[in-house]
Amino acid sequence: MVLKQFLGMTCAMGLLLAACETPAAENDSTGAVETPNNKGTLEQRAHREYQAQLEIPVTEKYTLQIYKAHLNADNSEDAIITINRFDLAMDNAAKANNPSKHAEFGYMGNYNYVMYYDGMRDQFSAPIVVPSSARTPLEVGFEHVQSDAFQTTTIEYRIRELGMKSYYFVQNNTFALVFEWKLYDRVGTSDYEANVLELGTEGELTGNKDILIFSGKIKDYTTEIPDMYAYEPVIEKKGGLLYRFFYNPQLGKYVTRKSEANGPLPTLN
């Protein structure tokens, strides 16, 4: 199963501001990018941050996207910045023993990254890798989970026939994963799985809303899917509530009562 092979484990309101290739940057004879500074536009600074922290050579082409939103309780606008290194994924696959297998799995690996920009502090977080298929860039959205006054970041990503959704909180100036769950799995087969994620009422321990998981079905489903990585299923509710997760501030993540008694959920390592 793809999930076991590759994972250790919507109201998308983001404004897409930029989608571009790597700009020219100053470098020394080794190709290392100079230390980032606070000069230039947010886009220019984001490029420098990624290039420096991931040691991206200036010759590499990648896609960078910026989404702006208010992500904490201050009055400053923040941003989520993603990059997709598809060209690097293809280059690495070409050098591998079995390039066709890499292509079949959508160039799975560490090629999608997310980074948080704190507008009030004027600082970037370290890049967070989201192991996934490089053929499908990360899909960023925002929902009111922690408060109606600001938004919470959601990220959807793909691993072949598996689709995942993650929630990230800004806590103590740190951008952290607090929950993730399958949206669908085994699409293209007759025994696919689909789930609907919804927000419930305010949680028992904090004001963060509960996350509810319902059994789902894919509208107009067919096993004939020409391009798995371009496939965007529409999922509808099929049955009742499967799970209710609430936020546990001591663990810094969402849990169920059963999982809280037995330790953190395996999918939230």
C-alpha cells in the first residue's frame, strides 16, 4: 500500500500572489547562495530563504507560490510560501536504475516544501518538507479552526492514488503540523476509500474547533482515470460520523479519547 511505503505516519481562501521560476541570484564559485537579508520584496526574500536553507543551486528551476492570510492573533498579514522542485525530481529519476517506476509514482520524494512568514516579526520559518508526488504541487487553503478572528492553514498533497489533508497551527511563533487524514485512497480501484472532513463545535479543552471525519463517496466515480495526478475527485458524505478529534494542548495535536489514552496517533508522528 502506497501510504505504508512512503508515509511515517475547504474553504480555500488563500490569495495566490506568485508562481515563477528561480530568479537569478548572486553566488560564489561553488554555487552557494549568499546569506538572505531583509531587502527586496517578499517574493525575492522567499526565493533567497529557500535557496539558502535547502542549498538550491542557482541553475535549478522550481515553482514558488505565495498565499497571504492572517494566521495568528496579531493584526499583521502573514504568508504561506510553497515550492515544488519537479525539475529536480525528474533529474534524479533519470539517474536512477528504474526511471519508469519513479514516473509511475509521480516522482515521489522530498520535492514539495512549505514555509511560514510571520508578518509581525518579519521572519520566515524553516522550510518543512511534505513527502509527496512532485507531479502534484501542494494545495494550500485556509479555514477558521482556532478562531473566527484569524485563519488556520490546510495543505493537501498527493501520493499516487492517495490524497491527504493536513492542518498546521501557528503556536508560540512556530508553524507546526497538528493533524492529517486521508481524503481518499485506492482511487482507480473498485474498493476505494473516501472521507469528508468537517469542523465541529469548539473543543472541550480549548477554543479550537473539533475535526469530524465522515465516510464519503466520490461523485460520478469511475475506475478509468487517465491521469492519476490531475484527478480531482468531488467527495460527498456517504454515511455517519466515523471519528471526532479534539485538540489536546499538552500534546500539541488533535487526538481522539481512545488515542489520547494510548498515546499520540500513528499518523501524527
